[in-house]
Amino acid sequence: MRIGIDIGGSHIASGIVLEDGMLMDKETRDIDISSICSEERVEKLIIDEINNEIGTLIKRNNYSIGDISKIGIAAPGNPSENCIRNLVNLHIKEFNIVNELIKIYNTKVVLHNDGKCAGFAEKKYGALKRYEDCIFLCIGTGVGSAVFIDNELLVPKNAVGFELGHMIIDKSSKNKCNCGNNGCFETFASMKRFKQNAIKTLNLESDCISEEVQNYIRNNIEKPAVKKYVEEYIENIAIGLSNIINIFEPEAIAFGGSFSYYSDIFLPMIKEKIKKYRFNKSNKIELLEAKLKNDAGIIGSVII
């Protein structure tokens, strides 16, 4: 039995991944670190939630801990072989999560960047399966990414690389990114920022959950204030996306994360808007909704 774990900026999801890449079962829990003042307590929270999820999965499916043959971890930031590092949304500088889980489960544990894991899953089993040159963008709490050229995932020697969310697309912007810079693509594109700004700009209830914001946008898209807000968001997405396209000239880009739940609204608008900024306007490019959605990170963590 293989367990995949996806550590996000606001949640942890774990699942049992079958040999064909299918997800047999999944557990997801939100994590809130707003009241936690030390990195050590955040680390303990992560391990506790992972243990709770794995315990629930093996009990519900009549497995035991000894049945676990591999644990894969998809984490944001710049993970090393054993440590999650630079998790800016969780305020973790470095944490040897691999050794911690080996101590508990006595099995093989592997760690990779979450955007690369999700992209690999989409390339092998999902929306990007039939494309040789393609890009995956996971737009959720942040922006993760993976780039494939000639069917190969591009992996630099020195770091995770291809952090497309941290392109600076407006140096004069006051949008502060968790990486420390201003004007990163992530500060304009992330669904976390989209939700926060929607609540403020459209005068929604401050405690609106993501689904409520999505329903409001969807049901009121023709209202001038909503339309203007969405169009401004799409304009910023198009600028960042055009930079990516102009550099890599992919055949296709797939969008995952919570962004994918707006695909029917966003993608037609983006397709039209990027015509303004693209260099090779004649090249055809497919903009796709990720097939595996939020399960891609879990699946990719054990197959990459």
C-alpha cells in the first residue's frame, strides 16, 4: 500500500494510491497556524495531522501500518531529499519530515516539490498525457508549477527551479509576497488572494468560505462590480501566463488547484486576453482544466 501526502498552505491531504495511479481513498484536513507562535509547534501540528489521516485511511480500508510500502510527500517550497524548506505560507524554514515519518512507520519515505508532483501526475495520467511540451500550473494558496520539454520534467541541479509563481510581473506593486518580494505573479494569481480581494472588493461577509465566494462570482458574473473584478484578475493572469508562454512555447498548459473550479469562467477569458501579450501569436496552445484536480499532488508524490 502506497500513501501519498500533499501538504498545502492551508490543508493536508493524504490518500491511498493504487498501482495504476488511481486514488483508492482520501482524507483532507484544514490546518490553521494563525495562533501558533513557534516553528516547532507547526511541525508537530503537521505530523499529528498526517498521523491522524493515515490512521483513518488504514482503519477504514482494513489495512495495518505494516502494509505501508511507501509514503510520498508533496510539499511547497524548496524541499531537499529529507527536509521541507522555505514553506513561506506555513512559516517553516527547515524540517526533516522524512526522518520523522520513517521513525513512525518504518518504511520508504520520499519528498518532492508539490507543483512538480502534481504536474507529473497530470502528465502521466491526466490532462497533459498526450502533449510533449507542456506546463502545469497549480493555482491555489500559492502558485506551483512544472515544465515538461520533450516529455521530460525539467529539474535543475541546484534547486527545485521553475518557480513560475515568483516571477515579478509588477515591480511597483505593493502586493507583498511571502517570499519577501513585491509584485510576484503569485500575489496576483493565487486563489487565496482572489478570495481575500473578492471579499473586500465585493463587500462579502468576512467569514465567507471559498465555495460561497465561488457561487457568488458564478451567480453574479454579469453585475458590473463582479465583472470588473474578474476582468482585472484575468488581466494579471494573462500577463504572467504570456511571459511563461513566450519563454517555453508549450503545446498546452493545464491549470490545477482551486483555480480549476473556475475553469469554465476563467479559461475562455484568458484565451482571449493572452492574444494581446503573446509574441508568437500564430502558435496554437491549449489551455486545459487539470483532470486530477486537488488529487494530483497526492498521486504524483508516490510516482515521481
